[in-house]
Amino acid sequence: MHDTTEQVSDQPGWSQRQIAYFRARAAEYDSAYDERQPMLQLVKVLDELPVIGDVLELVCGTGQWTHLLAGRARTLTALDATPEMLRIAHARMRGTATRFIEADIFNWEPDRQYDTVFFAFRLSHVPSVEMEAFWALLRGAAPGGCVAFLDDSPAKAEIEEPVAEAQVPTARRRLADGSQHLAVKVLHDAPSFTSQLNDPGREAHIDPIDAYHLVGIARPWGSE
């Protein structure tokens, strides 16, 4: 069995600046996981999430989480906007039936429905003006299924470099080669974001993992 990649063309937009950052960061992206002290704890939390059936991973990056999802999925689709990240993910998932899609999530519509949608450290890169459209995408991708995610907590603000003049919360990121890039960074606290995500059709639970990380689950009301 071999992985496959489908490409969806991007359109110009605000997200291109962020995509450019992650394209430039691809070669050193995995080093952040090597240095992330609570990684084992995050993996343990992932093990407890209801990831089942046909699984969609949004913004898979280099596949650090993809390979952990593979053994729990009936089918696995992984999406990312950066070809550099996807090349690394391809290599990591070689020999599996993973379906890869190259697309910007702000310019993509799912061609099928899933039982689970998962993403790690992505929600904080979605500006508030795009949040409603982002969750509409998730509802369309898994209308009767579960959305599960990991992300940073507001405590991470102390190590970010905010850009005061930006129209949306933005952080300046510096890479090993000395280049500087900009990325949206919106940090949510668990109680208020839980209230924000709850709606008449979907129940959300967001909880702290430790001082710097959150875990969230959203699914239709009354489902287990």
C-alpha cells in the first residue's frame, strides 16, 4: 500500500504569509518536537482522544502526529498547504495507505465526510475573522463525528514576540538562518473558548493539559 497526494491550488490571501513561514520552517520543524519537554504527555493525551474510523488530519505538517493516528484509523487523510512539509510527511508515512492533500484550509472543501477530524497546534493560527468559516468547514467534514485538537494555552504569550501594528494577533518568528516571518497567533483560554464553540448542534469541551497546552473535543450533543 502506498500513500497518495492530491493537490488543490491555493488562491492569494492573508494566509499566504503564514504559509510562507511554514514552508521556510519545514526543514527545522521537527526540532521543536525534539525540544518539547511535555511531548510524551501530549502523546498520552492523544491516545485518550476518540480518534476512530475515517480520519482527517488538518495541517499535518511533517507527519509528527500523522504516524500516531495511522494505527487507529480505518482510512487516513492528511492535509497541508506546504509541499516542503508534505515531502517529509510522505517519507514518514511511506508504505501506508495515507492520502495526502496539498491545500490551504481556507480555500478547500472536503470531497467526503469523516468520522474524526484532528489537528494539533493549528487553531491558534486561525484569526477570529476566519473562525466561523473554519468551524463550518469542520461541521461539513464530520457532520456526525468528532473534532479533536491540541493547542497552546494563553501562557504561551510570554514566549511570543507580538507584532503590535498587525490587524489580527500576530507573532514574529525567527528561524535558524536568521530570517524573520509572521504568523497569526490567537491564544484561547479553556472556559471562554468552550462557551464560544458550543452551539445548538455541537457540544465542546476544552481542558488544560498543563500550564502551556490545551486539549479540545467537539461533537454532536448527546453523542459519546
